[in-house]
Amino acid sequence: MVNGQTDNQLDNQLGRQTDEQLDNQLGGQTDGRIDGQIDELIDKAHDGIRRGHRRAIARLITRVENDPPAAEKIISALYVDTGQAHIVGVTGPPGSGKSTLVNELAKALRLRDFYVGIIAVDPSSPFTGGALLGDRIRMQDLSGDSGIFIRSMASRGSLGGLAQMTGNVAKVLDAAGFDIVLIETVGAGQAEVDIAGTAHTTIVIEAPGMGDEIQSIKAGILEIADILVVNKADRPGSSNTVKALKMMIHMGMRSHNGREKPPWNVPVLETIAHEGGGVEALTEALQGHRSYLKESGEWQVRERIRSREEIRGLLQSRFMAQFQNAVSEQQQEAMVEAVAERKMDPYTAVAQLFEQL
Ligand SMILES: Nc1nc2c(ncn2[C@@H]2O[C@H](COP(=O)(O)OP(=O)(O)OP(=O)(O)O)[C@@H](O)[C@H]2O)c(=O)[nH]1
Ligand SMILES: [Mg+2]
């Protein structure tokens, strides 16, 4: 690999076509010819990143993102190979330094000989417009490393749920032999919390300043943190933020009425991401959390929760699809009209619609 170039740049230079160009040519259909092609890609993914099949992995991911029937086939074929990777969610407010930290974390993990996949969800947030370009530049020093694979995903226009899509992309990387998959999302809403649900470990990043903490609590994001990071520790107020977060974790533990969990003390770490400060300690904490999950049995518990959610999600989409097929738009609208005008109650409407299935 040539240093400092993205896969796409390399492809263009080498006169190859990008995934999008190839896929457009093929019309995104799923006829026999393309299924044959998918079989070939799946075979390569089985051999995985250790055999250098980057292109096949990239193309499979494009398929998973853009072509639901192909995605079903791909995930079904690869699923048996998944379950090995440590899936890590990295979330936090816009501009808190997620990408910079993911970048440094990936480098530290590579030094430990791990293969690292990175999924950046919606990196060009409206808050920090042009961030995608910044990410590209920052991640340039990673793209020359054949043990690192970076993929950006836009949340808008993705078919199916974002969490489902992200989970599927992570599965392809898992099956292809990546040891760790880092998923960066802006911590702003339910979608991010859902994505954290697909991760074994969730790292929540904050920056010094009270505003951020209050925002996080509103979004319920502290609840999902396995590791808390106060990045930009070079800025004033960092130790106060650490203190405040530790206090909130403590209170959260006391008021927590949920499932009994084996003890894990959520560490609150300080980092200076753009200088690599504190990244070693974060890497250790990440490894520590993985060991904790494995040794306590919590890994299997989380896998079970995730699998249950996933099956439910797929069932829901399938029921809805079946419903949309069975009941015409006009019939549905007629019911809406009747309920809005108080000619029918919503329960009766649903009962009648259900009978048509
Ligand atoms: N002073 C200081 N600046 C930092 C630190 N870490 C990152 N930055 C800077 O903060 C800015 C935002 O960093 P990003 O890594 O893009 O933040 P992000 O959370 O990924 O941003 P979005 O993806 O847009 O939400 C960049 O200009 C970084 O160089 C740090 O530890 N200290
Ligand atoms: Mg970012």
C-alpha cells in the first residue's frame, strides 16, 4: 500500500473502478450473474484480511449497504464466521475528538498486532461541516497500513435502520478477520444508543465544559458507557469534568434498578487525542473491559441481548413489509381517515387491517 492514500484514490490511480462505478454498471440487480459474483466475494471474505482481500471486503460492504436481498445472502453466508471481533462503539458530542481518538487508538492497537476495522457513521455532522474532509486527512496516516480498514457511512438514505446497517457492516469486518471494529457515531440521539447496543464495549467521549455533560445525561448516554473519556485534557476545566462524571456514575449506580450486572467500575480517563496523550491507558482499559466481559460471562449475555434485539428488529421489518404488500395504500388511508374522524377507534382499525394478512 502506498502511504497517505485512501483506497478510492489508489483505485483511481491504478485505473480501477470504484465500488460505486462497478455497482452502477451492474445496475444493482441480483440476477444469477451477480449472485455468482457475490459468491466469489464471500469466498474471499472467508479467507479474509490476513490474505489481503481488501477489495472483496469493500465490495461486500457496498452490497450490504445498497442491496437488501444481497445483504441477506451475504450476512447469512458469513454469520458462522462472526462472533470473534471485539465490537467497540465510540460516541460523544460533535467535535469532542472522536475521530482523532479513534485514529490514535487504531494505531496503538496495530502496535499490538490487532487487525482494526473502523466504521465512521455520518462523519460530516451539520455541527462541524466539512468534518469528513478533516477525517480523511487525519486518517491518511492509517490508510497506508494494510491491517486497518476504514469505512464511512451516511445515516441519511440508508435502507433499513441505521443500527441494523452498522451491525451488518461490522459483521462483514468480523467475518473477514478483523480483531477489533471501532464504530464512531455522534452521540446525539436514539440511533446512537441503538448502535451502542450492537457493541460489546461503548466508549463515551466528553470534552471539558459543563454543557456537554448535561447534554449527555439528557440523551441517556452515560447509561451506556463502559469507559468514559474526557478528551482535550489540555484544556482548562478537565479535572472538574472528570470529577463531575465520576459523581454522576456513582449516583447512576445507586439509582440503577435494571438487570443485576457483575461489577465493572467504569473508568474515567483523560486524553489529549491529537498528541496521543492517554491513549495507552485507554487501550489498556479497552483490553481490560474485553477480559472482564469474557471472564464474567457478560460477553455471552450481551450477545444474547443483541441477538434478541436483532431478531425482533428483522421480524418487525418483515411483518411491516408483508403488511405493505397485503394491504393497499388506499385501504390504509381509508382507515386513517375513519380513525381521524372518530368513525372508528384505532384498535378496531388495526384488528381489521390485521385480518387481511
Ligand atoms: N486541544 C485539543 N484539541 C483536540 C483534541 N483532540 C481533538 N482535538 C481537535 O478537535 C477538533 C475536532 O476533532 P474530531 O476528532 O474531528 O472530533 P469528532 O468528535 O470526531 O467530531 P465530529 O465527528 O464532527 O462529531 C479537531 O480540530 C481536533 O484536532 C485534544 O485532545 N485537545
Ligand atoms: Mg468525527
